[in-house]
Amino acid sequence: MTRRVPRLPQVPQVPQVPLLLRVLRRRLPQVQQVPGVLRLPRLPRLPRLPRLLRLPRLPLVLLVGCLLLGLSLSVPADDDDAPARNPPAAEAGADGAQPSLDAEQQHAVGIVVARPVTATAPQRIDALGLVLDTTTLISDQGEADAAAAAEQSASAELVRLRALREGGAGASLKMIEAAQAEQARARAQARTAALRFAVTWAPLAALPGGPRQKLVEAATTGHSLLLRADLPGRHTLGALPDRALLDVDGIQIPGRVLGVLRQTTELQSVGLLLELPDVPAGLGAGARVPVSLFMAARSGFIVPRDAVLYDENGPYVYRQSKPAAGAHKASYTYTALKISLLQPYGDGWLVTGIDGDDDIVVRGAGVLWSLQGVGAHAVADDDD
């Protein structure tokens, strides 16, 4: 007796041609059906190009460039009498750093040149002095020293933990990470304290460790005083004065100039830090006294303030060079000349680094700077 195996339900057959292909075959009879590939009708061939245009790409580009160059050379140059289509522009020098202008362009941009005038700097400058509180100095220096010691301690602790972990003494990775964070925090605090001391007491921060500690001890013990001398109405100072003299109730007290301070007060003027080794009793912090600053006799040349520019290398002016003899069209070249500022003199500056026969640009130096570019640097004067 045979057993009948039940029939499985029949799976509906999937049509071999999708519905989309059916629609396309109705729309485009030219479509050829290949299993798994849909071929569209071929486009008609384009006509063959001439033999000249079927050259390789590189020779074709070179040929077109030569044709354009020949057309540009065949155009006649404009004569001097023809009106210019564009406004005159400055011609860059051979090295790209020295701007060059002709007489017409120089007049158009408003450049004026003149010879500098010789003068002698005054030997005395009046200032207003303020006796500083030495406790502020002690606090700032103590904070900087404490922050530096904390950084050294955190660094030593981190080194110790790393040595213990390498030796298998039980220092965990978490302890090392915590020590690293403490070292970073201590380093940031030490850097902040050192920068604060350098900004507040710049002349003292520039001194070596030994002389600075000796000066601070003398100020804290009362053997000397520190004084700030402000020059009202002035924000810059050229050469540093050689010595200072205080007038305290008719008594002339000599002072030593330490340097220029980097912070300003309510007077909004440049200030100098002075040390007074011998002071009379009763002169304390907060007292204001007149100060006279003395400089050695210096001679220089006066230039207007508009003629002086400043960059990362210091102050400089522009010197005009005479055009070459026999040139068809006179062209003046301008060179950036580095100078040294002595001190303000009237409406200008008393400077050194130039000669009396130099043609200095006294108006329009900003235009030359824009033509020269930021990358140019001033050169020293090589004339004897």
C-alpha cells in the first residue's frame, strides 16, 4: 500500500520581464531586451573633426597659446599723448619690496618729500612722580614664587608616581592621571603669576635674580623707595633718560632710572620706574613729587610724525631715491629706512639714522606702505 505525499502549494511564477520594461518596449520599440541588461538605442555618430582639431590635447593648448601671444604682440603700444584708460598704478621694484612712482603718480597720491632739519634734544624733561607701595611688590613676587614652588612640587610628585608604577609598587593609573592634572593646573598658575609680575614690574623682571632680590630687600627694609614717574601727555618714550632728580620740599634727591613700565594709570601716560636709594624721613607711599629727568646731549634730525611708521622691526621712514640719468620717464624709488627715536620734538620726532641730504617722505608715507606690502622690512642707512 503506497502512501501519497501531499503536494506543496505552487508558488506563483514571477514574470520574466518587469512591468517597467514592458512599458519601455511599448514606448521605444528599438529597445533590445537582453537578460539582466537594458540597452538603449545608439545615438547617431557625430561628424569627424578636421585633422587639425584631432591633435593631442597638450600640442593643441600650446598652439592656442602661441596664437594669443602673437595677437597681443601685434597690438600697437599706446603713445604718451593717448589718454590712459585706467588710473596710473605704482610699479613694483625689481625685488618687489620698493615701490616706484613717476612725478605724475607722486603728485596724484599726495606724496611730499623734504630734507630733515638738524636739532639738539633738550636735556631736561619734567615729570610727575608717585611713591609706590612696596607691599604690592612683595605680594606679587611672593605669589609668583609660591606658584613656581607649587609647580615644582606637582612635577616631582608626578615623576615619583610614574617611577612607582614602573617598579610595580602599586601606583594606579588613576593616581597618575590625577597627578598630571594637578601638574597642569600648577603650571598654569605659575605662568599666570609670572606674567602678572612681568607686566606690573617690567624693569624688575628684566633684572637677573641676584640684583633683583637685592633691590627688593632694600625696598622692603626701607633703605630705598620705588617711584613711578609719569610724563603727562605722552604715550611713548624714545631714548631712556640717564638719571632723575626729585624735588622734595626744596631738597634735591637723586634717583636711578630702572626702565619703562608696561601699565598705565589714570593719567594715561608713559611711566618710568625709579629707585631712590636715600630718602628723607616722612616720604612714604602715595606721595606725589615733581621729578626732573635728564638726558645726555643728543643731536639728530626732526621729521614730522606722519613720516614715521612702525613695524615689528621698529620705527622707519621712507627715503626717495633720484631717478636714473637719461631715463625716458623719470621714476622715483622709495626705500624703507630704519631710524631710532630720541624723543618727541614739537609736532615731530627727533631721530637718528638718516642724513641731512636724504629726501624723506613727510606726507603720504601710508600710501607707500600700502604699495610696498606688509612683508617688506626696513633697511639700515648705509650712507656715511
